[in-house]
Amino acid sequence: MKSIVRKVQKAISNVNKEIEGNSVGKYGAGLASEGYAGGYRDALNDVLLALRGVNPNRRWYWGHFKE
């Protein structure tokens, strides 16, 4: 599982670099994370939480699972 976590963390790092590259100008910084890259980063962060046994708190999407 450590290998998966490392890969997800590297992917998040790459997404952050893309978002930083899109942060141009006065309004770009505020809007850059609103697109696909920002949503993908949120999803990857949710996966990391789930791998650590934490239910992400995204609206009702993850719900309450019974195991």
C-alpha cells in the first residue's frame, strides 16, 4: 500500500505544478484550481484519506459505510 500512496502523492504533486503553471495574472490564481486539475486533486486527496481508513467529507458521496 505504501507504493500506491507514494504514487498518488506524486500525482498530486504533478497536479499542483499544473495548477501553479495556470496561475497567471490577477484572476488566474483564484480560478486555476476550479477546473479539471483542481477536481482531480480533490479526488486524489479523497483516495488518500480512504486508504488511511478515513471517510472523506464530500457532501454525501462517501456516505456512512458499514463494514
